[in-house]
Amino acid sequence: MAEHSHDRRRFLRGAGALGAAGAAAWAGVGGLTSADAQTARTTRAADEDPAPKKRRRFAAADAVQGKVYVGYQGWFAAAGDGSPVNAWTHWAAGTTPSPGNQTFELYPDTSVYPADSLFRTGYAALGNGSPATLFSSYSTAVIDQHFHWMQQHGIDGAALQRFGSDVRAVDQPRYRQRNDIHGKARDAAQKYGRGFYVEYDISGLDDTNLVSTLQKDWTDTIKGSLHLPDSPAYTHEGGKPVVHLWGLGFTNRPGTVQSSLELVNWFKSQGAYVIGGVPRGWRTDANAKPGFGPVYAALDMVSPWNVGNPSVDQQQFDDDMARLRANGQAYQPVIYPGFAWSNWKEGSPRNEIPRRAGDFMWQQAVAVARCGTRSAFVAMFDEYDEATAIAPAAADRSMIPGDQYFLTLDADGTSVSSDFYLRLAGAATKMINGSTGITPTVPIPPQV
């Protein structure tokens, strides 16, 4: 089967700048102690500000090399959730999700979320009798829970997805929503000692505005109003803030060789460490724009997109690693649990790329560990749309509505717990970073 033409759908992008309370939650972390402040008051003039101390970065955020990060969409919204968008988004296209009206494949396990973060749908009750509800990513409690799970399972942190289609919508609800969500994710990352960094998905931009739009957003919003790189949880590599540019070299994404190279070099001139999300065939121009070699060579770290590839190709990982090692670049391979989108892509098969009770993702992790890199990107934490989420999902039919098909985690004949893929990602993290040895079979029990 040919590699899937994955479109990484895009939606919301943030909400307005944080209020004073949000800023206060992080501004003082790692700043002056009371003793420092007293010394400063007694040794400096009254009108002179004390010199700030260098913030101490969390261990999970002190590097991206040697770490395993998850892609974090944070794009689900619901009518009545209090968000700037205030409409059903990504669960359905603007109207209440109901039988035949949904844009997601995998039903989440919502049992742990607080009631005020859940919203009624038009589906029948779940098989266990509970009402069919869905969460909003705008909820502070939901984001907090997600980062708590990352901490609990030893996942280093999250790459916060930031789409061009939202970034260009300055001051519109989707832009304000994305900014709000990123601020809440920052606070949760700080609370649980996880790292985070911005991942720009260039979808929604074009060749005329690609460079200028991202330059403005990084300068005015990410560094300006949100101050995200100032957080002790913001991931740095070699003292440089990490930024991920996803879509470079894809045939269905914007950017010429010249503009893409200009963008990469501009971020590097701003002191950033730049990861490139590139096509799987980046070395040979397979299913990729031709002539992008100079763009790939300018990157600090290369992360070839692997979602949609139904096989585990050890040679692919080995060859990528060999090329990048020879070039003095770092490697962040992508692994994922499975894929399907039959509920919203007419004609697509159910359970298109089966999870095989975790073995599919685990064999990718084994291949990554064997190729010699200590880094990886798990796609994705919360993408229920295309059934790639590792966050808790319906284990069986008792956890989905009785009147609509959804993929469940037992689809391949093995019953696993709703949190199985969080546990598996935690085990994969340890194997990839070298904390444990390489184990060729899934090392965790299906149930706990």
C-alpha cells in the first residue's frame, strides 16, 4: 500500500494574550529569591531594577535531543465551552456531533474529566449507559490532565501545534483561541515539569505570506505577548529555544526552496534551534518537492513524517540516521499507533492501519532505538480525528455511543485498557532514550 496522503487538518489557533493572572503564574518561576531581593534592595539605588537571574530550565525541557515529545493538537471545541470560537470544532464541523455528523474516528475515554469540561452530543448513550459527552480542549482542567498524564508516564513533553491558517487570522476567534490554549499548556507544562515548544504547521499559508506570517507571529506573539520561550518549561537545545517547522518540502504545502531556506535561516538568526518536519522521502525526493536538499541541510534536526506509512522499515530509519550523522545534524523520527478516518473520509476503510494491540507502534520504537538516535516524536497525543491519539480512548463498545460506529482499542481482537497507549509511549520513551534495553515485544500488560 502506498504511503497515505496525510493532510494534518488544521483549525483553531489560539486566543488572545494571557491576563495578569496567567502571566503571574510563570513570570516568577526561577526568578529572584526573597534573599536575593533583600540583597538587591540594600545594594542598589531605589530607582534601579535588580539584575534578573537566569531561569533554571526543567530537566524535561533542557534539550530536545535525547527526548521523546508528543504532538499536541489542542484543537477540540464545543458550543458553550466559553472559548472564543464557542462552536463544535474537530468533533464535528460546527454543529452538534450526532450519528452521521462527526469528523473523528476514535472515541475518547472521557470518564476522568470534570463534568464542566464535558458537553452533550446528539448520540445515544454509551454502551455502559453513560451519556455520550465530549471534552473541549479549551478547558484548563483538560489541558492540565493531559500534561499530568505526560508526567505520570514519563513522556518528556509536547510540541504545541500552531497552524498557518490560524496564525494569519490575527485577532479573530481562532487566533485568540490558539493563543489561550498555548498559554494554558505552558502553565500545565510548568506545573508538571514537562517541556514544550512551538511547532508551526505551514498549512493554510501560501508562497506569498509564508515567511512574513511566521516571522511576525514568532516576534509579536510567541516572544512578544505570550513570552513562551521565557518559560522554564520551554524546550531549549544548547541554550537555544526550539521551533519546529512542519511541511517543508511537501508537495501539497507552500514554500519554494528559496522561501523555505529564508525561513529556516531567519529563525536561526533569531537564535532558535530549528527542527524541520519533512516528507518521508526527503533523501531521495520521493513524494516530495524536488531540489529541497539545501533546505534540509540547513536544519538543526530533521523529523521525517511517517504517519500513513503502514510498514516498519528499519532500513529507512538507519539510512536517515546515517545521512544526518554524516551531515552533523540530529534526527527525530516519527512513530505513531495506527490510523483511520472512515467516519469523515467517504470510502476510506475502517481500521485502515491497525494498531495490532500496540505492536505496530512498538516495532517502530524498536527500529528507532536500533538506528541509534535517542530522540523521537510521537504522533499524536490527542488526535482522535485520524485515530492516532495515544491519550485514553474507548477500549470497547461499552465506551462508545450505541448508534454510531467508532474505532475502539480492541478492534484487533485484544482487549487493552483505555490508557494502554499512554503506558506504551512511556515504555517506548525509556527504550529510545536508552534508560532500558531494546525489547522486541511489547513489554507492558494489556490491562492494569
